[in-house]
Amino acid sequence: MGIISELFRLVSLWASETDYLYQAEKWSDGIWNKMKDAYCGDGLLLEKDEKLYKRFRVTLNDGATGVFFDEDDFGIPTKDIKLKSYQERELKRNSYFILKHYNG
């Protein structure tokens, strides 16, 4: 019984982390596609209180910058997501890592 429950836990964990990364990237794509007069942008995951949250940072052509966040985002525990080594390094250094960079 323990092996089966562990297997279900691992499958559930894998599904939640891939879904969250996928949702975060699609959320960022949606913001970028609605932007006008944008020079560049970054879809990123910010670590706060041991959880990762979606953010979108944008720089407009006039130099103004802004950050968007999803008010309905409850985050995902950092320990529950498997990151690539460069993402882990960036997260340790900056408390965030970039999922996708956009150029206007």
C-alpha cells in the first residue's frame, strides 16, 4: 500500500509542477501579447516565503518599467518543484528566475 501511495504522490507532484510552470509561461505570453509600446519583458517566478509566484516585468520604449502579478496566484512550494540547475542558481542569487524573455 505504501508503494502505491508514494507513486500517486510522485505523479501528482510532477503534474502540479509542470502545470504550474506551463501556466506561468502561458500567463506571461498572455500579458506580453496584450502589451503595446513594449521594448522587452520577462516572465519570471519569484520566491517569497518558500513559495514561487508568477511575475511579469516589462520595460516600455519610453524607459518606464512595471511589474505585473496574478492576484489569484497562491504559488507553489519551492521544495515541490524540480528546477534545472541554472534556474536553481539564479533563484539562489536573485530570489527569482526568468522563465521566458520577450523582445519587442
